[in-house]
Amino acid sequence: MTVEEHDITPARGRLITVTGIDGAGKSTLAARLHQALNDAGHPAILVGKHSTDVPMDDELSAYVDRLNELVYRRDARVAQACGDHYWLLALAAWYTLQDRLVIQPALAAGTHVILDNAHHKILARYAVNPDVSTRLAEQVFAHLTEPDLVIFLRIGSREALARKGEFTSLETGHSGTGDEDFIRYQDTVLAQLREQEQRGNWLSLDVTDMDRDAVFKTAAGALADRLQLTI
């Protein structure tokens, strides 16, 4: 590589993921961080569970969209009939394609990635599932790009329910339809996320008594302090 070629090679982008139980405010924060990065002149993309656009490749975009439809836009009866092992592997396939075709190329081009709905919550859900090996669940996601920062929004399940107002069967672990089913299941997922936060570059925020502006300000400060991204 010549000096000139080296000089124009962009610095690697940063991968910032937002995690937490259902109702913690992940999508709200992820969208706001994405907008703030771009407003501050930092090229950034927002990637969520329905992001299927592969830049400059319509055929791959269509393929990823078909997989997204199978994984996230399916009938509930079909989901239950397929079983937990199938969905673990289907989710692993989805995250693998999104990582390989969207996230890695963006980072290599110097674009920062805000990842909403990262796999950490999936791992937490499978960790409390007695029918699926926790080791298997960890292995099928182990190859994914390691985040530069994981922003963990901590909130109690009752407070999360009050924010959401309604929930799906998946958000109770298919354990029932009542509020207590949601609370019981989300408590177990939260406990598993608390274990994960000990393993990597996590920022743990108790957002129970924080409004959206306070959460954003704290997260923005972490991007400046830890990643040198001022917004």
C-alpha cells in the first residue's frame, strides 16, 4: 500500500448497541443517537430488526428482506409450531447476514453503526429457557462483530410495563397473557442481562427515574468519553 492510499483509508467506524428488557426505551435512544451523530458530522447508520437494505445491492437486499419476513413477520401459530431450537438458529442466521452484509461493510468504510435490538436480549431469553442449551445459544452468536460500546438500559419490569401499556406473547416467554406473566418473565431476562454486563464494554444505566433527555445526555457523554465521538 502506498502512502497516498494509506492516507485516504478511513478509520474504522464504531459499533454501538443498545440493549435492555422490553419497554426500556432502546429504540427511542438508538434513533436519537443516530440522528445526533449525523447532525454532528459523524457518518452513521441505524440498524434494527427490520433493517434489510444492503447498500448498492438490490438482490441481496431482497434476500435479506425475505429472511426478515420469515423471522420477524410470521404468524404466531407458525412460530410456536417450529419450536425453540429452530428459532434460535433462524435468529442466528438473521444476525449473521445483517452483520456480514450491513454492519461489517459500514464499519470498514468508516461509518458508525447504532444497533437496536442486538442479540444480547436473545441470549438472555434463551438463558432462561430450560429446553435449549445456553452454551449452544452463546456459540451461534459468538462470531458476530464485538460492539465497541453496549448501552444497557436498566429498568424494573413493572416500570417497563407501565411505559409499554401492552405486550405480546413473546414478551412473556409464551408463559401467559397477564401482566404478572410479563413481569415475571422480564425479571428473569433482566437478571441474565445483568450477568452479561460483567463480560464486556458495557455502560449500565438505571433509567427508572430518568426522562428521555437525561438518558440521551448520559449516553452522549459516554460516546464522547469512551469513543471520542462528540455529539
